[in-house]
Amino acid sequence: MDIEKVVRQHLKMEQFFSGFTLKGKTGTDKPQQKKDNGMTSAEKAADLEKIAEEVNQCRKCGLGSIRTNAVPGEGNPNARIMFVGEGPGADEDAQGRPFVGRAGQLLDKIIVACGLKRSDVYIGNILKCRPPDNRDPRADEIISCLPYLQRQIEIINPEIIVALGAHAAKTLLNTTKSIGQLRGQFLEYYVGINRPPVKLMATYHPAYLLRNYSPDNRRKVWEDMKKVLAELDLPIP
Ligand code: SF4
């Protein structure tokens, strides 16, 4: 095998998970290629803020009465990439912001390794309130909460959704397939009958990666993200 190639791959992997600052173009340096949904940035920001206010008042499911803070989601209203996780954990519940704990720090590294900044993307969850003891979301909670995320996706109109983990992928794709079967390929999320589907890449949740920090799992996530960058015609670091 080509030793140089192996070394290059290894260095890329190290860079991916070390938070190494990359030189070169970011997502915002690229010309805006995103298809417009007819909304201005200001309109998008205002509508996302309205959803956040609704979420902060929401008691549609039982999680609303036991949360510290709701976590509506945050990021660029014009994001080309939207990351969607399962639900808030303890750190997110305490701060009211998505992906700010250890898993969030790993997601930040993944975003930086892609040559992007957190402010380039939008980060949200299927559930906006933390399930107790980080248990899996229940079907009734997902049914109650999903319309908020669906509206966020319609407003942001991302070119690609990256579903983080099995719960996000299965919910958005309406399937019972495992994350192992779903990841690594572009699938489709349907916004509505009159709208073209959004490309969706499923990959492992950063919390899963932290628990299973093997070179193979890290390589798989990096491969998934490289496909996302290539699809958006962004440079692959
Ligand atoms: S999890 Fe969603 S539906 Fe349930 S209370 Fe929170 S915001 Fe409302």
C-alpha cells in the first residue's frame, strides 16, 4: 500500500478530531449557491425567533414541565447544512443551547474539520426539551415536538440535513432501519408535497462516537462529512 497515502489519511483523521484550525475557504467564503425559498434573511430570522418563543412556552408534552430550559436550536438562518440531533442533554438543558456538552464539543471539532464555523450551520434537535436521565424519546413526545423542527427546516431551507444518530435519522426518514444501514449515503427528507426533498446524510451521533471512539467509527463519520462537502462543492480539507 502507498505509505504516503496512509500517512495522509492518518493526518486527516487526527486533524478531524483534534480541532486543528484549517486554512482555506469556509462555507461562507464560497459563492452562495443555495436555492432560495423566497424568504429574506430577516424574515427567516424573525420566523425562527417566533418558533423559539413558542418552544420556550410549550407544554405540549410532559417534558415541558420538567425541563430547566427548552432548547429551540440555533445557528445561521441561511445555513446550507443543518445538523439535527435527538434531544437536549443535561448541559443543553442547563444552558438552553444545543450541543454544548462533551458531544457538542466533538460536533464543533467535526464542523471545524470540515473547514466551517459553528455560525455557518444550524443545529437543532428532534426534541426541544430534555428527557429525564437522557432516556430515548417517546413516540408521543416526538409527535408533539416534531412540527417545530419541520417548520425550522422549511424556513432555513438547507441543502443538506445531517441527521446525528439513529433517533434523528429514523424520525426524519420515517424508517425503522438502523443507523448502520442508513449512514453513508444521501437519502431524502420530504418537506411537503409541493417542495422538492432535502438531501439527508445520516451519521453517528457525537455522543455515540465518544462512547465508541474507534478509528473505524471516526473514519466513517469523516467519510460521511466528506460526501456532504463534495455535494455542496465545498473544499475537502
Ligand atoms: S419536548 Fe417539544 S412538545 Fe414537548 S414540551 Fe418541549 S417543546 Fe413542547
